Amino acid sequence: MTAFAREWQRTWAVARKDLLIERRAKAAFNAMAFFAGLVLLTFGFALGPDVPVGEAREGTLLQQLAPGLIWVTILFAGVLALDRSFQVELERGGLDALRLYPGDRKAIYLGKFIANVTIMLIMEMLVCPLAGILYSLDLWGRLPGLAGVAILTTTGFAAMGTFYAALTANLRARQVLLPLLMFPVLIPVILAAVKATGLVLHGDPMGELGSWLKLLGAVDVLFLTTCLLVFEYVLEE
Amino acid sequence: MWALRGIDFTVAAGEAVALLGPNGSGKSTLLRILVTAARPTLGDVRVCGVPSSDGDRVRRHVGLLSDRPPLYNELTAIENLKFAAAMYGLQASEEELRGALADVGLARAATARVGTFSQGMAQRLSVARAALQSADLVLLDEPYNALDAEGLRLVDQLLARVRAAGKTAILATHHIAKGLAQCGRVIALRGGRIAFDGPTAQFAASPLAEEAGAWA
């Protein structure tokens, strides 16, 4: 077996193991789905379904704010999945065991990253239609654009989030520290995601969407590369 | 604060060493350093000729069986073994893994989730997991904890297999009788320093042997 094949086997083993555990325990998914549904509903009630946004723009206030509301909901719910991804290792001394397997530790990071991206994308597939129904958004015709934004945003979020989840895994206050450390670094991803989603949902007369997607792509590459390079040191005691 | 001080010893290939000492004497810390889970503040550690700073190469030579089996409750016994095999870079077939489970008396529990296992069963699975990797140096950290008579026999069997294969074993245990029976050499720690290092027979005749009764 080549070194690449061996590392890929290890990466896939970590991803498969995490997804299998989540499928059976549903610990992160249930919490995420409940949280996301509750936040979307709360915003829907608070802002009202028929409040006009003003004469300059078409649609309701909810529809105009929807890109921001959807991403705030998804990203905060995503923190629960990130926290869970290393919590599962702590339950029976698994983090030590992960540290002690021979081979490149990048495989552990990539495996966790793949699992987190998968879990979050599944959650987004539930959150977006729910937001579409609650906020009267026409998502169906804009599906390819939305899917592109979702994949790029989730990649950047999970790349940095997996790294910070590992960094805070052994801390007592990790549930407080994880979002505190992670969200400031994620500002470019959040801004680009909200802008790009707004352009997909409300139209793009100035042709700005491409620039925001390029920014998301560039940040994804930067985050993934940086986290891969330094992950080895995060797992050191 | 220091956990270990003035530790200096060499273990020859194929040797089985019992690492004894009271609670807090530094046995587990020493094993954690050997397995690269912790770094010494000062000093030079070489495992199978590889400096401990080269963690990845050291980990290729070392296997660890501890009293806290690193298993996943939501996975079945066979899935736990599959995961460990993949992480060791092994290409073990389902049959081989089932055979490994049968060796530790868990053939009928292969598809049961580990969360439903007793501590003894989990420790047996941990023995099967450790046996997957043919490490040059096997470290055993309190492997006899929570085991029934059959489990104790399995750990002894694992140790015998390691010795028969000419591999090296270091056994940290409070189970003094087991340590003396299984190993030809004893290193006893007290307060983070080596209090005794010599053949088992010499340890048994030393005044420390009497004190060791209280370490169990």
C-alpha cells in the first residue's frame, strides 16, 4: 500500500467512524435541528411575515433579512456539531488513542473535517427548506446557486471549526471558548456567505456574486491549508 | 513540580520488564513519555533507537494497552477493531478480525455495541485491539484492572505471545505477583526515582518486596 493510500484509509476510517457514531447517537444532529428550527421560528414571529421592507425594495422584511438569519442559524447550530466531534473522543480516552496511532495526524483532521462538513450539509438541507416555508422564499429555482454558496461556506466553517474544536477539546470551558475563538476568524466567511446568499435570493444586477464566491473559495483554501499544517501541534499535549 | 527525576535505564530487545511502584510514583508518566503522549522536560529518550522527538517513527514501534480502553460506545466490537486496524494501516479482513475477537472470547459479542459491554469485556476487546498491532515494544499500563480470571489469562497470553515473538514488553502494574511472574526484570519507582532495577529474583529477595505488598 502506498503512503497516500494508507493515509487516505486512515482519513476515511475517522470520517466513517464519526458519521456512524452520529447516525446512531444523533447527539449533535438532534440538538442542531431543534436549535435551528427554534431560531428560525423565533425570528419569523419577531419580525412578522408581512412587514414591508420599504418602497425602495421589493418583498417583506423577513425576505430581505433571510440570508443573514439563515446563516446565523446554521453557523450557531454548527458549533454544536463541532463540539461533539471531539467530545466523542474524550468519552473513553479515545483522544489519547488517536494521538498514539502511527501515521500523519493530518488524516485525523481531514477525517473529522469530512464528517463535520457532511453533518452540516445534511442539516442545511433541512434548515433551508424550513426557512423557505417560514419566510416565503422561492428557493427551488435558485437551488444550484444556493448549493454552491452552502458548500463553499460550510467548507470554510468546518475547516476552521474542526481545528478550534481540537484546540479546545481538553478545556473545561470549551463550549464557551470554541465560538469565542472561532467566530472572529470566520468573519470573512460569514460576510461572504450572507452577501452571496442575498445575491442568489434577491437577484444580482451588478454581477457581484462571482467575486463573493471567489472570496469564499480563497478563504476555504487558506483555512484548510493552514489548519492542515498546524494540526499536528494541536494534538500535542 | 516534577513527576520523574534521574531516570536512566535501557531495556534490551526481547526483555520483559515489570514497572512497579506505589500510586503517584511515576509509572504511568514514564509510559506516557515512552509512547510520546508526554514530553520530558529534560533528558533524552530513545525508543527502538528512535529519539522520542520523532513521534511518528516512535509510534510505529510502540503499542499500548491501558486500563482505559480507547473504544467507542456507539460502535460494535468488530467496528471498533476495524477502525483500529485502519488506523494502524493494516489490511485485516473481516474474518481475521472475527478471529481476533474469538481469541479473547468475544466471538458472540462481535456485533454488539461496546456501550453495552461490562468493563471486563471492554478490556478484553482492548486486548484484541492491542494484539492487532505487531509492535516491537508493547507497553501495558495496569492491564489487569477490572478483569475476571479469563481476562487475566488473556493478558498473560498476550504477554507470552509478545515474548515468544522476541518483542519487548514493559508492564506497569499494581498486581505485584503478576508482574513478578511475567517479567524477568523489575524496575521499581518511588517518588519519581528508580528505587530498584534488577532481576526479578533479586527483587523478590530484597526488602522492597515486602514494601511492595502495600503497593497492590
